Amino acid sequence: MNRYSSYNETQLEELFSNYLIDSWSYSKVTSFARNEKEFEKREIYRERSRRSASSVAGNAYHAALQLFFESLSNGIQAPISELEQIAFLYIDEVHANDWKLQKTIPTVEECKIKATKSASVFLRNFYNELSIYTSDLKTILGVELRCDEWLTINGVDIPLPCHGIIDLVIETKDGKTIIVDHKSKTKFTDEDEIAFTAGKQAITYVKSYESKTGKKVDEVWFIENKEPQNKDGSPQLKRHRIIINEDTEKLYEALLYEPLKRMIEAVSDPDYVYTINDSDNFCEKAELYNFWAKTMIAEVDDFDIPNNKRELISRRQKKIRDASLASINPKVITGFRDNAAAFITYDLSTSNMNNSEKIEHVLRTFGVIVKVAHEIQGYSSNTYLLEVSAGVKIGNVMKYHLDIANALDVSSVRIGTNLMVYGEKSYLYVETPKKRTEILYWNDKYLEGMKIPIGIDNFGRTVVWDMNNHATPHMLICGATGSGKSVSIISTVEYAIKAGIEDIYIFDPKYEFCSYSGKAKVFNEIEDIEEQMRILVDEMQQRAKTGVNKKVLIVFDEFADAVSASKQGAELDIREEVQVGYYAPKKVKGIWGDEVLPPEPKYAMKVTGKMKSLEENLKILLQKGRSLGFRIIAATQRASVNVVTGDAKVNMPVQICFRVPKEIDSKVVLDEPGAESLSGMGDGLMRSPEYTDIVRFQGFYKKK
């Protein structure tokens, strides 16, 4: 047992403070052994490397196989169409700045097409030769199994945990436990090479799995799927077996330990000098030399360093920077970096152009001539106003939005579907996410009467919801977890209180706004929500008779979940005991002979009416309450057509969408894409009759 596995939290914190990384893996070890500078770039400074279409296709293939084997473990064989859907979805969700453009595929769209075709070939090969996996299969023991284990390698306790994900673990018909690793290839690995190179990877998986489960592993299979079709008609899938026994285990541990030991020693020394391997064909030399030059002159803030490593790497970076600047003129280093960047073709993110120049340049390469006339700095995004040459169609600019994002090194950009008027001129505008440098705090100075501030747009203008405007009575808010939806609701409620609205009701089925029970009437249980909604409808009916028009704000968080959990159908029936007839008269013997008693009434429980459902009452308030002072905010995480229906959007003309996972979600809420490219934390889009076009804004943050 590794002695470090018994450390408590304080001891672990102290241990990790001595290392530049918090875990090791087989891929980190091989990266260090192959090219130390590439390891430093990716693992220590967290400099992201872009991914080729082939690499993305391989990852998409893995994602599809995860679904297949998870379904198979439940006795269901997923059809190839479902696997293709998973693979294509994975490819679609790769951010624009993650794609590596090349001479043969110079646009993001072409990269997606290439990855899609490759993933399809891999999946067809897999389905055609499925028996290589299933012929010996008895039971699936694990799929995409995550391991974070403290391991002992070659008799030495490794002072960092091993992180890894095992593709598949099975039990065969003869009782063997097999670890399976899927590989996508352009050509098969040589049999002689696989025994030594794959042995180190195999033993890493074996030690991790045995530590996690206590089960002994008998073999590791590497199943390679070759994309180019074999002309001789031979199989496209090839299985390499690594036999695990006492002797091979010792051999592979010894082979793994040497580079692992060197890597651990390096990351424990903040002053270690990582060298460049110029013979490494797996990485771009120009990118590495560009990174090397960057470390010579950059500050630690120029890198995406985790907080727990910031102090250690900051000391390292200061020493590197001070030593380089003391011996080399900064202009020489900058010139060298510019020269290196010039060789990184099809990647403008490393060039010394500013963002405006990059936009102009990337569009010009596709024959679209534009000039960036203005750059407007916002809180979470920047807006670039483009003068478009005569004869250039807006659609020609919009179809290159992914290539613009790739050039700017951002995940995506939003291009307006309409022109924007600025300074009495019309411009096409491009919005790009940015690293947030300041927080937009809630402040009552933005409030004017009943115009509730929602946020600030990139031009410094306050975006408002006018509660006195009969054209904007109700508001729909949608956004995924972490997008800023709940924070926006809190800000709006606080402004409403400041505006003098006394009657505020919060329907909170997820218990997020319990702290407002003193400032508003908060209801959490679905039964209480249903009852209060009925009371509000009755109050509205009474107002119609009396003419009262006092403002009432109703906040309904996760209204779709509440509606689906509320009473439906027969549960809404009103049942009462009613008379349904008479019992037959009874004869009894009296003093004067037989007497007939009057018939007794017969009673039974009958449905005498039907209560309105929660959804019906909500619709009544939305439709009729607007002219009687009722204002409703309905919020949901689920941007589906079953939730955000056409009726809902008609009744709630103010629509706000924070970040959502997919483009289709944005289209459901706003009728156009864009919300999938937002950066979260209050970065939102708003459609309202008060504005001619969709407005991008940064929401307010209210300190607790």
C-alpha cells in the first residue's frame, strides 16, 4: 500500500505544494520522455494545444463507444445511427479555437467535415468487426472507468496520485479479467514495437484498476481501428494482447519507472530546465519555440495557472524572466518570438496582430474585404464594428464565424443578423468573449422609476425592463447552471423592492431563494405553490371588479419542473358527497300493524367540478393579469420547445437567455443562435419590444 494514500487533507496540501503538478498519468510520462518542453507547456503552464481533425475524430469515436458498451452492459445493442449521433454531437461541441487548421484543411468547417467523415469510417469498421470485442465477452465490468490511485511502481511509493480513464473492462467466457483500450489509427502498430511501448501503458492501467477494485487483471487488449481501407480486404480492426503475469509485470514496471522517476524529480524542482527535442515529430516546433520565448518575457498572469500552483510557478517564472532579461535584450526575444510565430501557419492567435487586424486578415483570406472601424470594450465581451465593402453579403461574413473565433483564440463569436447603427452609421458587428477583469456590482443609481435595470451593454447603456410598459409585462429567463440566471433574478428582485413594489411572491421549488422569506412571500412546496397561484387568480378576478392596479411581482423559478410535478388529470377533480337517490322503503311492525317508513336518501362521492391546474392558472395570470398590475418572471434551465412554447413567448415578450449548451437552445428562446457562445456569469442576450434588436449585456451582481 502506498504510504501517501493515508495522508490527511493537511498533509496532502503540504505534499502537493512541493510539486508543479498534482497527479501523474501515462500520457504525462510519455510526453515528458518524448519532449520535456512540450510537457512543460501543456502540464505546467497549461498552454492549450489545438487539436487536429484526426484527433477530434478519435475522441468522437471513443465517446460513441462509451455509449455502445454502457448500453450493452444493460442488454441493449445500440444501433450505428445512435453511435453516429453521439460522435457528431461531440464534433459539433468542439470550440472553434480548439481546431488546428492546416494547409489541406484551412477552415474550421472543413475540419469538422474531415472529423465527421473519419469518425463515420471508424464506427462502420467497428460495427462490421464487432465480434473482435464480443466473441469472448461474458460480462462488462466497467466503461470509461475513472481511476485516481496512489500507486507503488517498481517497489517505490509514487508521491503523486495516478490519474487515468480506462476505456473498457470485461470478463471473458474463460473467466479472465481484461482491460481494453480503443485506438484510432491511420496505420497499424508493428507487433514487435507494441510489446515494449504498450507494456508501460498496460501496467499503468493494471496497477490503477487493481488498486481501485482489488481484482487481478490477466490481460490488456489494445484494439486498433485503422481508417484507410485495406486494399487486400483484410480486417480494419486489430487486437494486440499484453499478457500480465508476475514476470511481465516486473518488466513493465521497470520500463515505466525510469521515465516516471525522472518526471517526478523534475516537477519537484521549480528550477528544472526543460529541454526541447527538435526530433519530436508529434508537436509543432514553431509552437514550442514561441512558448519558450513567451516564458522568457511573460508574467505569471499571462498563463492560466491554477491557484494552488500559482505561488510555486510564479517564483519559477520570475527566475526565468530575470535571468533571460539580464543576459538577452528583450527586443531580441520579442523578435525571435515573432519569427517563430510566423511559422505557425493558419494560427493567428500567436501572431502580433491585434484582434481588429486578425478579423480583417482572416476574412480577407476568404475574399471578404472588411475594415474594423470601432472596437468597443465590454465587461464580458467586446464588440467590433465592421465596415463592409460594397457588394459583400452579410451571409458571407457570417459563414466564417468559426474561423474568426479560431483566429481570435476564443471558443466562438456572435455576429449580428442585423446591422447596428453607431454614430449615425450602420455597421456589421462581431461580439467576442473576453476574460472578465471587473465585476458589475448592483447599484441603485441605475434605477429610474419602474424601469428595472437588467444589466449594462458593451456601449455603457443600461438595459432595462420597464414594468410600466404594457408591451413588456412579463419576462422569460433561460440559462444553464452557472450562466447567471439565479443571480439575475436576485438583482431584479432587489431593484423591484427598491422601486417600491411591496407585493412580491417567489415560487421556489428548488429552495434557491429561501433567504428572501423576509422581503417576499416565498413558497417551496408544490402544494403551497398551487394553492397560492389559485389565490392570486382569485385576487386578479377581484381586481377586475374593483379597478385596483397595484403592482405585484411574481417570480416563478423552474416553472417547467413545477408544472410537471403539479396535479394533473383526475387529481384536479373536485369530489363531494351528493345525493344520488333513495333506498327502497322499509316495512316495520308497529302497534297498529305493518308500517312503511319513508325512503332514506342515498349518498355517494361524485365529481362535481374540476380545479384549474397550475399551468392553467399561470396562463390566466400571464394573459389577463398584465392590465391589472401583475408582472411575472418565469425562469427555467430547460430550453426545449416543450417548455418554451410559442404561447409562452407570446405571453412573455421580454426574453432573456444566458449561456445554454447548444445552438438549438438559443434558437428556441431567442429565435436565433448566439446564447451558446456566451461566456457565463451574467453574460446574456435580451429580446424585448423596447429594443429594435437583440441586446447583449452583462448582468448585475448583488453582494450578499
